[in-house]
Amino acid sequence: MLRLPAMSRSTLITFGGMLVGIMGLIIQWIADPSKFSEAGGTFGIPFPPGILFIVGFGLLSLLTARWWWHPVFAVLIAFWIVGAGSMADKLQPNLVSDNDGTVAGTVIMAVGLIVAFSAGLVSMFTARRARKSTRNHPSTI
């Protein structure tokens, strides 16, 4: 049986932000399914491929949870979807759409992924700092 190590609060917030990002994509999908028809009709229906990417990167983070750098996968996917999506002008049209569900879903997704990005960075930095501290000052038990 797979046993996961205890996770820090910032790691749990990272995973929560990824779940909120998925919820935002689901809201967008419900509001306008045809918007995802370019994705190739995964499973025979238009489906937001971002959900699969977030789940995949979340699983990578979970499977590497014993190492201090495990949230890097959440940070990368959050940056790719929100950061690179913004730079490529893919996110902005959703924010000014005449479909309220698309706007709401995009805002929810972006906020969730920004939280995942930020909490992931905090988790990595604090875990790395704790690891260095432990190495420099070993316990005398």
C-alpha cells in the first residue's frame, strides 16, 4: 500500500488551489462546451484538456511528496496555464466574454492556480530551508 508522508499546510493549500483550478475549468465547460471542441473531443465529447494536465501534474506532485521539491509540478502547471496563457493572450478573451459562466470559471480557475503557484513556492522554500537547517544542526538525541 502506498503511504504518503505528512504534508505541510502550504502543500495542502497547493493541492487545494489545483482543485479550485479544476472547478473553474468545469464551470467554463458547463457554460460553453463548444469552446473546448478544438481539444479534439477527448472521450468523444468536447472536454477541457487543462483538467487532465492539472490532474497529471497533481499526481506527479503527490508521488514525489517525500522530497522537498515536490510542489514544482503544481508551480509549473499553474504558471503554464495562467502565466503563459496570459502572455499568449489566451486567458484575456475569457475574462471579457459575454458568457458570465466563462468569465466566472476563468476567474475561479486563475485564482485557484495562482494560489497553487504561490503556496507551491512557499512549500518548496520552507521545506528546503528546514532541510538545510536540519543538516547544519543535527539533533543530539
